Amino acid sequence: MRRLTPEAVRFLAGPAARAELAALAGEPLYPLAALAALRKRWGEGEAAWLYDQAVLRRRARGKFPEADALLFEAEALEQASAWPVARWRAEQVFGPYERVADLGAGIGGDALALAAAGKRVLAVERDPVRAAILEHNVAALGLAGRVEVVRGDLRGIALDVEAAFADPARRREGRRSVRLQAMDPSFAELAGLAGRVPAVAVKLAPALDKAELPPEAGLGFVSLDGELKEALAGLGELAWAEPWAAVLPAGARLHGPEADPLPTGEPLRYLYEPDPAVIRAGLVRRLGRELEAAQLDPEVAYLTAEVLRSTPLARAWEVLEHGPFRQKTVAAWLAAHGAGGVEVKRRRSPVEPAVLEKKLRAALVSGGPVLTLFLTRIAGRPWAVLGRRP
Ligand SMILES: C[S@@+](CC[C@H](N)C(=O)[O-])C[C@H]1O[C@@H](n2cnc3c(N)ncnc32)[C@H](O)[C@@H]1O
């Protein structure tokens, strides 16, 4: 993609470019034909900027509401928070605060969500292209009255706010990292804000090393559609005393401390796989208590119970078969249940799911249901469980 400049953003935000982009939004986008047509009406540079925006808007539709009214930059779009997570955070984490700073706002994934949730937002961005796009996006969504965009370095900004959010870039010198000090700005720099702003929350990679966090920081994990999206470290008034997990889009929450060990044993009638946010927050046993469930093994995040309790915090399967893992045995189970497909999941098993799925194909019949095969360990023994979604 052609590198954007502030001049390109001015051009793209103008009425003629907006009309061209609106026309492109409704058509299939064939690269050669679209570029050739644009070049007939525009110069080489303008045609490339328009074409790239049309591509980026399509990519952004899954991430931003009203993507067809907004402008994007490729890397900033990749880094932007998913809208349901940003909205949830704005409402649930920053709920009590009226004036919130978004420090390193990019093209606005979070600043727009905070403003849409009714906050007055101070959005700081040092990259001139992103700041220009942010200003455009704020106006395009009719939020200019609520968002003040400040172009500059967050370290030199006066912060007259009640709370601050930061989503530091996870790349330095082009390399992706989950180390807190490798972020840009570093976690230490952001934690320093806690003295100047009453409440601070910092979005981090879910794979962070928890030991790198200062002991006073609170920590939670957020998932969306079963995928772990982010860790959130809280400082000052947001230094949560207990770890928590939030599961979206349901908005279900679980918080710690982790419960005492659960009873352990072989699968009962139902098997639960806790949501990844619950697992990462270290709250599997707490969830087990809520579900009145046992754990297959103290080291394995699978729960089991006789009675099914519906919860967004875990997925459940009806147990059809279980026993020590042998390929021949599980193939016979699949055949006996007339399975048409098998999805293999594993925890603490060395077997490669994709390899086993391939080997089990011969046991499947066409038109049968897709069943799930869990490979795990119970009391040190390799164990298999065949399940069906209830
Ligand atoms: C991961 S992006 C933010 C994405 C944003 N939360 C969203 O959802 O669209 C981080 C941004 O912080 C900006 N940034 C990094 N260090 C900064 C600093 N010291 N001052 C201001 N902005 C900074 C980068 O330019 C980048 O756009």
C-alpha cells in the first residue's frame, strides 16, 4: 500500500474523494480494473490512495461500525481494538468517569468508542497521519463535540482528566513483542501516569508475563466470540484487587480470588471447556465452584458435571464416550456414533490434532454429526473424551 501523508488524508477527506469512495463501496473491487478506472479520473497518486482506502474500508467492516464513513491506515487498522471490546471497556471499565484520555489513540478504535459511550475524550496521538485520520473519523461519526484531538507526545501533555486509557504499540523497530518494556510507550512510562491521573487502564497482549507487572497493578482478561483479545492492567482507582475475566459479547464477568481445589475425577455427563479469558485469569476452579463441577485433573482446564448449567463463561459438551486414549478405540467410538466429522481438541496431550483428525477420517460416514474428541490427561494417564454439543 502507498504510504499515506497528511496531504493524502486532506485529499481523502474532501468531498470529491468521499463521493468516489462511496461509489467504490457498493461495487466488487477488482484491483487492475478499479485502479485503471480511477487513473482515468485522478492522478497516479490519488488513484492509489483511493484504491487503498476502498480496500481498507472493506477490511475494517468487521472491526468498526460505519467503516464506510471512516478513513484508515493499514497498520493502525490492524492495531485498532475490535469495536465490541472497545465499547464494553468504555462502558464497564470507564463507566464512572466522565473525562477520559486515550493516550496513543491511533485512528480512533478506542477514542471513538469512549465518545460513543458518552465520555468527553482527550485523544493524544503523535503520528501526524494517524492524528489527521483520527480528526476525520471523529467528525465523520458526529463526535467532534466530545473528542479533543491533541497531536503530540503523550509524555508532554497536561492531563486534566479523571481517567486514562493507553493501548501501547506492541512493535518496536518492526518486531512484535509481549514484553512490557518493549512496548511503545513502555509500561513503566504509562504506570508513571498513575500519580497524575486517578484511574489508569493499559491494554496489554494477553500473552504477557504476569510477573513483569508491578505488584500494585490489577489485571483482567477479555475475550470476544471465544477468542482471547486483550489483557487489561489497572492502576490507581482501577487497581482491581482480584483478577477478573470478561466474556463478550455476552458481557459475563467472573472475578477471583481463585477457589480452593475442586474434586477431581473421570468425566461425568457433561464436559465444560472454560472460556480462554477465564483460563488466563486463573479462575478455572472458581468457575468450577459456580457450575458445581469437578475437574478432570488438577493441572487440566476441563470441568465436568452431572447437571448442565448454561453459562457464557464455558462451552459444554455431552459426554458420549471416554477412556484411556488409543487411536483404535476412538476410531471405533466415531464409527459407533455415526460421526460425519471430528474436531480434535487437546490439553496436556502431545498428539497433534490435525494429524489425528486426518488419521480418523476413515472412521467417518457422510452426513453424520460433527463430534468433538478431547485429548487430555487424567491422573497422569492419556485420556480421550468424545463429546457432542448439547
Ligand atoms: C496500538 S496503537 C493504538 C490503537 C488504538 N487504541 C485503536 O484502537 O485504534 C498505539 C498508538 O500510540 C501512538 N503512540 C505511541 N507512543 C506515543 C507517544 N509517546 N505519544 C503519543 N502517541 C504515541 C502510536 O503512534 C500508535 O498510533
